[in-house]
Amino acid sequence: MSYYTYIIQSKKDLSFYIGSCQDPQERLLKHNGKHNGYTARKQPWKLVWIELYKSKSEAFKREKYLKKQKSKLFLEKLISNSLGT
């Protein structure tokens, strides 16, 4: 089964959110749906980056690594490099 690490960006304030899951498109719908929590306050969100992993643990390790960077510039470079710009 495949797992993903993803980054979404708020269209409201351009902040980022990093997560991991099995279905990023379905997860994006949940982030943009009615709920409580961090992503509810900054809707709408768009998917800006994604990586595929073979296991849940690998995807979660990558998620934790990206969150530890605590750098918007780091994430912007990661995203732009994946787009080839």
C-alpha cells in the first residue's frame, strides 16, 4: 500500500501545513471541509507538494523531518525544485 507526505498551502494567508496519508486528494477535501482545528481557520487550502512512500512509517518520518525544519523558505525551495523552477 502507498503512503504520501504532502504540503498544502493556505490561499488565505499563504501558510503551509505538512501531513502524511494514503490519499492526498481525499485528505485535502477534509482539510477544506467543515471541522475544528488548525486547518479549519485558514481555508481554503491547495495541494502544492507530494512525495510517495512504500510505508506509513517512511511517510511519517519524512513529515516529521519537514516539520522540524521550521522554515518557510526551506519549504518554498522544496516546492519550487519539485516543479522544476
